Amino acid sequence: MAFIKYISYDEASEELKALYEKYGGKNKIPANIVRIAGFNPKALAAHIDLYKAIMFGKSPLSRDQREMIAVVVSAINGCHY
């Protein structure tokens, strides 16, 4: 659980609402790991761009290998993501 307050969709600026809609699916609520950047919408968008580049960009690692690395790092850090 993050210790950073999340901004709800209803409290979000128009810019942040657009990002929530873009990355949050049907319920307009992105994953908490993304929402913690809500106080800085530009950082939130950059976070998503970085994630996409790391997980889906050209790489010698397969998608499965990248996911396995993410799981191990999360486990080491005690994070459930």
C-alpha cells in the first residue's frame, strides 16, 4: 500500500481525468502504482511511457522474462505489484 494520497477521479483536474480515462479502463481508475503520480500528470504519463518501453519495447528479453524480473523485484521489495 502506498503512503501517498491518491486523487480520485471526481477530484481530478481535466488533464488528470483524461489520463485516468486513457489508462484506467472501464472504471477510469488506473493501478495504484500509476495513481500515486496523479499530483503530477506529466510524471504519470512519463511513468506509463517508461513502463511500455521497458515491458513492450524491443529487447533481447522475452515478455515472460521481463514479467519474471518484475515479480522477483517486487517480492524482494515486499511489494504486491
